[in-house]
Amino acid sequence: MDNSNNSGNSKSKKSMPVAKMVMCGLFAALLCVAAYISIPLPLPGAPHLTMINFVVILIALVFAPLESTAIVAVWLILGTVGLPVFIGGKGGFAYLIQPWGAYTWGFMFAAILLPFIRGKKYNRIRYTICALAGVILIDLVGMFYLMAMSGYGIIEGFTLGFLPFIPLDIVKAVIAAQIVPAFNRIMNRYGR
């Protein structure tokens, strides 16, 4: 009788990592889909406004640091090897090194840093500030790389590489921070 109880406990302990992997996989897939939800900007060669940063911020606010990093890393690897998971259905290493490519790198920086600074317990104000810091980080990384690759000065870089993105990114960050409790409930229900 004790053996059956132990095997039942052992089985539930093994299913926890599987549940986490499934959730991580679902969010990596959500990142792929988010790349296709986009609005083109009227700037030459500019990326589109997408839902990717919304999903990245949500991942960074919901998942543990290692999981958050792994989810975004899987998405980046898929895109780097050529699968069409980047903005506009693009993929490949060349996408990451083009003048607008560093916004994609910024997603990884946010996925790594935000889980460490947000705290373990949800606090609406702290999570909102972290989300805002995340989108600013993403946009600054992209802006500075754009400036370096295109030879822009700070005014051009700010005007072309930061200003068009930040208003909507702020809205997405604030919304992401507000819906974290709902996602936490879902994650707790399915084996976090």
C-alpha cells in the first residue's frame, strides 16, 4: 500500500517538469504567432509594430528567470536557423545583424533581467515599473545598434529608432503587468 502511494507521489513529481515544459513551449509558440500580428511603420526599412514585446514582457513577468530566458532563446534559435518566426515572417541570422535587428536582441535582455528585478510576489506598481523598464531597454538596445549601423546621430536615432515605438510599447507594457495575476492563476493550476 505504501508503494502505491510512493509511486503516485513520484508520478506527480515527474509530471511537474513536463507541465512546465509544455507551458514554456506554448509561450514560445505564442512568440512565433505574435511576430505576425504587426502594423508596418512608414519608415524606410523599419520593423513593424508587433505584439512580440508584449509577449516577451508577459513571459518575463510570469516565468522564473531560467524559464523566461529559455522561452525567448528557443524562439531566437528558431528564427536564427531560418524559420519564419521573426517580424513579418522573416528568419535567418542576417535578420539579427541588419540595422533594425537589435530590437530582437533586446527581447533576450528583457527576458533575462526582468525576472530578477520584478520580485517573487506580485505587486502591481513594481511589476508595471519593471514592464516599462523592459520596453525602454528593448527600444534603447535597438536604437543604439541602429545608430551604430546606420551612422545616425542621437537625434536621428531617437527620432527613428525610439520615438515611433515607445508610446505603444508603454501601453503594451502596462497591460502586460496588469494581467500577470490571471496568468499566474493559470500557471499555478497547470503545475507551476
